[in-house]
Amino acid sequence: MAATSTSVATQTLADQNVAAALETRAISAALEYVELHRESTTAFLANIAAIVSPSGKERKRAEAVAARMRNIGLASVFVDETPNAIGVIPGYSGLALVFISTLDDLATVADYQRTAKTSPHVKGDRLIGPGTNTSSSTASILAAAEALVASGFTPEHDLIFAAVAQEETGLIGMKVVYEAFKDRAVGFVDVLGDGRRISYGAIGIHWWRVIATGPPGHSLRGGLPNVNQAIGRAVDRILQMPLPPGNKDSRTIVNVAMLRSGAVFNHKPATGWFSLDIRSLDMKAIDAIEADVATVLSDVSSETGIQLEMEPFQLTPSGQIPGARESTLVTTAEAISQHLGLEPTLSNSGSSNMNIAIGNGTLAIGLGGSRGGKRAEAGEWANIPAMLRTATHVVLLAATIGGGT
């Protein structure tokens, strides 16, 4: 959903702050540094993109990112147990601005990485190869960090750069980073692109497996009880459930996309499952829908003699922070995007690492934008100019929101 427009005075102040940052020696030097080091940034992306890193198996890539952090001069660099790679440009206020990138890849990307016949390689403005697309955001935040250190910029707030693991399997790394910095964060910035899309609110997305368990047997022994009867009956009733009374969010959705059971024609299966996708801006609506689903499953189980259980697959929280659209973080990001020649679309329904912060009441934004193309395909590629534009956005956010000279 598009955001309501912010006040002219608020946006004018954001524009002025960005203009002032652009006039400082350190930030001017940092922006020039980003452009001059295109080749080394691209080479770093090629290096980490070649490391097979499906969610939950990112340790080698995390160590490579941490090594880069140390080489460019970040302080307090470490890899935690998740494994997240984290480094800092120290400030003096005791507060922190936290930049987030995603460390892991989809399992399908890892499959293409293992079978790739060539390493990631440059062709024009593209770095081509599986693993390049998502990791370009990590290359961007470290390109910005390197430029800020090289320029001698001293921030008011600590600038935290965190490449977080297990984004694809439950935002696990972000949960760890949030707990570490929530008490002193002025904001979290989830870097997904150059800022042509800016999210400041979070849509909740709950994914469940509904698992059916019953007695197996050959067809000759009869067809019932049968997990497929319970699955079919439950799915039919769930898809016909009315939305919670008073729900005003048009994006409140219940969907079933996958049904799995059985392997042969002449045996009824012992188990099966179906997927359940529930989403809404309103967490209370999600809770109400899940309660209704539980009632349906209980009823169907009693009718069919089949056990039905909900197993969480990925639960992404929703959240709306009052005044977020008018906040300095959002209006400044918008002003920076406009400075970069973009016309940003603003949304209160993002879904990414930032949901963890917003869902817990902490201001956060997601910077979106095309990073390239053919993600999770053999011909995956990253857009090099977009990667540098993203780094520029991070530099300017660090200068304006992070403060300093």
C-alpha cells in the first residue's frame, strides 16, 4: 500500500540535511572513493558469490566477509554463532545505526553454484554467476564502510555493518543482531537495493505445514481412515473461512499452495501435509485466523480419525510504528533516493529482515531495488552500477542519520 505523503516542511528538512552532507569534505571524498573502487568491490562480490552458502551453512562466506571487514579498517569485527559477520565504525554517542545485508542464498542458488562451469565473471555492467544477486547488497554495505573509513569520517553514532545469516529460513540472524543492538539503535536499515523502493512498515507472514497422520495400509484393506480425506476436508474448510470481523486490511490473505502425500497407487499413506500461508498487516487478524484454523483441524480430526497438527515453517512478524512515515530515517532515505535520480515508492507492507525490528517496536526501513536478474537460475547476475548506487545511498544515510564529520 502506498504511503500517505509527508509534510513539505519535513521533506524539505531532509533534503537540506542531504545537501549539507554532500558539501562536507569527508562525504564528498567517500562518494568519490565508491566510484573509484568499482573493480575491487566487484572482485569482492565475485569472491563471496562463489562460496556456496545455503541458509544454515554460511560459515565460510561469513568468515570471508569478516576478513574483508578487517582489511578495510572496521573495528570489533567478529563472526557469531549464527553465523553473522559484524563490524563497526565507532562513534561517540553510545547509540548505533545498524545496516543489514543478507548473507545466505536459496538452496536452488547453491545447486547452481555447485554445478557452475565458470566462476562469477564481469560482462559489461554485469557480474554474472549464481550467488551474485543477493550478495551484491553485502558488497554494497562494505563498499560504503570502506569509503567512510578511507575518507576519515567520524560518525556521531556507531555504524554497525552486519551481514546476517539464515534470512531464508526464519530471519534467524536478524533476530540475533536485533537483540544485540535494540537498546541503542536509532534505526535499522535493511539493504536490499538502491532505494527505489522504501519500506517502513511490515506485513506479517506466517507459513505453516499442517501435518496429517493416520494408519497406512494396502488398498485391499479399505480406504478409510485416510490422511487424504482429512487433508482435503481441512483445506476446503480453511479456504472458505470468513476473514476476522472488522478486518480492514485488503492484504489479509489465507492461501494453500502445496499438498503432499502418498507415493504409489495401491497404498494409503501414513502421513501427508499441506502448506498454509497467512498474511496481514494486522497481527491480531493473523492470530484470529490461526485460532479458526485450529478449530477446523480439531473438527476434521474428530470426524475422520486422522491427527492434524500445525508445524511452524516461518513466522515473520508484522508491525506499524506510529509516525514512521514522517520520521527522519524515512524522509532522509526518500531524499537520498531522489538525489540519486530515483522516484522512490514508499510502502508500509515490507517483508524482510527489517520485520524483526518493526515487529518489536523499533524503527527500521528496507531499501529495495533491482540488484540484477535471473536470481536462482544458472544465468544469475548482479548489476554493478546498482551495487555502487546502493553503496552511495548507505554512505549518505550514514552521514545524515549517523551524524558526525
